[in-house]
Amino acid sequence: MTKVVDSKLFQAIVFTVITVNAIVLGIETTPWGKAYGGILDAIDNFCLCVFVVELLMRIVARRAKFFVNPWNLFDLLVVIVPIVASGMMAVSSLRVMRLLRQFKAMRLVSSVRTMQIIVNAIFRSIPSLGYAGLLMLVVLYIYSVIGCNLYGELDAFSGMGSAMLTLIVTTTFEGWGDLLHDLMAISSWSWVYLVSFVIVSALIMLNIVVGIVVNFVSESYESKNENELGDVEKELAEVQKHFDLLKKELSRQRN
């Protein structure tokens, strides 16, 4: 069973079914979803059955080791949730139950090794991103207080809540030109306030966040390469061991 589960053909079939299921879930949101609803539901249920069989085969092959790998638990959760949702839809027509069935498309993440590496890197970078977010919150708070004191007559800075919301939107460069025009009507030096905030928040802080994520992704790739190199070295050592045993056996037969 282990050889079957680890075979490239088996993995290719599972990936194809996952891709087809994701496409079907997207088609269900189009007008074709109403016209061919019965066919799409049948394909969706077939894909779900394939997922269940695949998970059972992997559990049989890995046994207790299956539940040690977080990605295996993720696959198990992604498959169980749609099954529970389908059962609840039999007694309820709540839209949220149908939405839960869309979780199966998330298996695309766990089925591609590169995606796993990126997701793992993002989770590993959360503590560092938390400190970056805290720093950004401090900057946002300071600029909000300054904005309320200088431009309190504007609705955008009438309070801390509205000021922080305005500045958060500004970090996306959405409508910041109009905001600058309104501030310049109050003071000709307002551009210093807004431009400095854009530079600090949208440029410097954004680059810090990107740098943190890129650094962890790079480390994850290096770790993966080291693990693969270690596996190759183990295989070579095993081959060398068998080769030495064979040499000893041949020497013994000659003597």
C-alpha cells in the first residue's frame, strides 16, 4: 500500500481530481451552475468519494505516522468538513452549509509541495510579523493623534477611530490625493504630514513585511534542500553498505 500511495501516478491522479473539483466549485457560481447543477453535484460527490478513499489508503499505509504530519491532518479536516456540511444540508438549507463544502478546494495547497513550503514559511514568520504589526500600530497611533490635533475640523480626522481608518486606507494609496488636497486647504505644509506617513507606512513598513516573509521562505527552501541532500546521503550510505557486504561475500567465496 505504501508503494501505491507514494507512486507518482497515484499522486498525479489525486492532484487531477483536486483540480477538477476546484474547477467544478467555480463553475457552480456561474449561470452554468444552475443549468448543469445535477451534473456538477454528481462530479463534486465523486471527487469527495475519491478524497475519502485516498485518505483511507494513506491512513492504512502510514498508520500512526499519518496523524503526526500536520498536512495530513489538514487534508483530513478539509475532507471531513464538506461531509458534515453535506449531511447538515439534508436537514437544513442554510447557505453557510453549502459554503463549507468549498473547503475541498483548499486541498490544492496541501497537494503541491511548493505551496506547503510557502505556507509553512508564512506561519513561521507570524511572530516577526506580529512585531512589525505592533510597530505599524504605534506609527498609525502617533499619526492619528497628530491628525486629530491638526485637522480635527475634517470628518476624516474628527476622532481617533475615523483618523486611524483614514490612514489605514491611505496606506493602500486609495484616494490619498483627494485627502492631500483637503489637508492642503487647511495648511500649505500638510504635505509633510501625509507624504511622511505614506513613506513610513506604505513603503518602509511594507518592505519590512515583505522582507520578513521572503527571508522565511528562503530559509524553508534551504531547509528542504538540506533534507533532500540528507536523504540522498542516507541512500548512498545504504548502497555503500550493501556494496561492502557484497565485496566481503565475494572475497569469502574466493577464499
